[in-house]
Amino acid sequence: MSIQDRHYLELQFQCKIYRSYGLGFQHFFEKVMNKLNPKFIPINSSGGDDGNDGYFRDEGKYYQIYSPKSNMKNEDAIEIKTLLEKMV
């Protein structure tokens, strides 16, 4: 792969991240994690996940995704803190 091709793909990836909000970002994250390692287990995004949006059972790694539907506000920062506290 040429340097130009790699740079182009990196830009496309960044654009996808910056343009994804809410459940769209969570689904994108799940696809990336499954490509990284097929043993990634996503959690149903319909709620009731206790702050766990996916994990690697063998590694004991858990992931929390927070992506509001719009730009972040102060209330969002409080929500992130609350979700992180659930995971610990």
C-alpha cells in the first residue's frame, strides 16, 4: 500500500468517527472491534447493559461507548463519569 493510499484510508476512518453519533457510532465501534478480534462480544444496545457495551471474555476487557446525538454538553460529561463509575 502506498503512503498516499494509507493516508487516504486514515482520513476516511477519521471522517467516519467524527460524523458518527449515538447508536451509529456504537455500531461502527462494534464493527471495528470485530475486525480487530472476532472474539469481541457486543452487548445489545437497547439499554439495560449496566454501562457495558462490549467485551473480550478471555482478556477481561470491557468497553463503554458514549456518543451523544449532538455535540457534548456539561450534562454529557456528568453522564460519562457516572457510566465509568459503574464499570469500576
